Amino acid sequence: MAKLDDFKSAGQIGASFGAGATAGATPAGMDLGRATAMPARLQGIAKDKDAAVIPVDRIVRDEDQPREEFDADALGRLAESLRTRGQLQPIRVRWDEGRGAYVVIMGERRWRAAALAGLPTMRCVIQDGPATAEELLAIQLVENALREDLKPIEQAKAYRRLMDANGWSGGRVARELAVDPSVVSRALACLELPESVQAMVDDGTLAVRSAAEIARLDGPELQAQVAEAAEQGGLKRDEVAELVAAVKARRPAPMARPRAVVFDLGEGVVKVTWRKAGPSAVQLLRRALKEAQEREKLGEADAA
């Protein structure tokens, strides 16, 4: 984590901003002719304590940012918070000479929300010094993991990009990002699944643990069939593992555990759930009735 720590602690604004500068003001000792010749990256920028105040329209997103989707409702709530409480924490940006703009490293949600709220400027910490695309990606992954998790497949793709770019193993990615190695291995397993199953994982209808079990099967068609059966049957991870093992061994698939059944009797509600596949709801209710009658008799005997 040393490399990431260096980049997370770096980024103090250079002295070239000038202490005490204010937005729109010409720094002391500088005439208008020199001001118009100011480098593009410094134009319109003011210093605010340990951050720069940068116009929102001079900030752009990083096209390599691992997050691909942003929840509209969550952005709306964040925009309202920025309008009423202001920006509590600066975002981190870097200057891109080719694009002529500041690129977001950390804080894209806040930047999007600021634009939505109509804020003219944002407080930013400027990343000084070069950083490779892989180092920036690692920083963004850490920030996203701490704030609002990436969707499982987005996160898996980001892990894979780090591995490919650096020649890292899954274990090295886990160490660099301080996550459990099993989290990385299960995420990577999801990338072996067809897109239809990956969509189920991102939608939350199929748990990552279950998807990783299904990835042990050969062939996208078989994986999709088992995933659909797991979703429809409401199977838990252990049940999915049993199903996968049965399919791989070409044994009959274990019976699916029935969904819970609720009987609303007006004066009371009776719910039947199963620990595993077995007797029908009627059979269980008969056994429950018999046990209730026996308990009632015991209660009368104790009262006598």
C-alpha cells in the first residue's frame, strides 16, 4: 500500500497560486498583460486554504474511471446537501494539458452533484507530479470502495485492469487495496459468466458468492441455466454449491427448497418455512397441529 499512500498524501497546491489570492482578482505586482499570458491551468483559479477553487465547467470526468453508473436519486440528494450545507470536503483533480481541463481523480459523485446543484466552483486538491493510469485507477478504486461501492461487475473489471496493467496476481490486488483475497477471487470469477448472468449479479438477484460457484461450470449455456434455476428457487450459496456439484458429477440435482408459505387465518397468521426440501406444507401443518394438541394436553394436565 506504500505506493497508494504516497499518492493519497500527495497533491498539495504549488506555491505558484500565491497565498491569499481570490477568485477574479489580479495578484499583486502583476499587470493585466501578464495576467492574460497566465498558463491555462492557472486561469480562473483561486486558492482557498489548502485547496484550489476551480470553476465547475473547467472540471471533466476521467474516462478511465471504473464507475460507469451513478444513481440519479442519490445524486439528487447529494446535490441538495451541497446547496444547503456547501462542499464539506474537496475533491482531487489533476491537470490534463491535452484536454485543457482538470480531470477528476477522486470525487466524481460530488462533482456531478455540484453541477446538478448549479454551483459555480468547487474546492479541489490538485494532484502534483506524474501518475500512471494504473496508479490513478487504484486510487479511484479505494475512494469508491470507501464511499459508494461499485457494482460487482464494475469492480471485477477494475480488478482485472489492475492485474493486466501491472502483471499482478489476484492476491497482490487484494494486498494493494486492503481487501480479503476471497472478495477479489469471487469478483474475478464473475467475469467468466455470460452477460445475462452478470446482469443478474449487478441487479442483486444473484449473489456474488452464488455466481462464483456457478462460474465453476463449463459453458455459458449451462451457467445461464443453473443461474436461472438458482434465482427462481431462491437458493442460498450452499444450495447453489450443491447444485453445481451435482451438475458437474452428472448426478440428479438436489430438490429445491420450497419458498415460505403464509396462511392468514384472520385471528392469526401461520407461516411455514423449510430448512431443506422435503414434506409438503400440508404434511408439515398436520405435524404442527398434532404437536400443538399434545402441548395443549400437557398444559391442561399441569393445570390440574
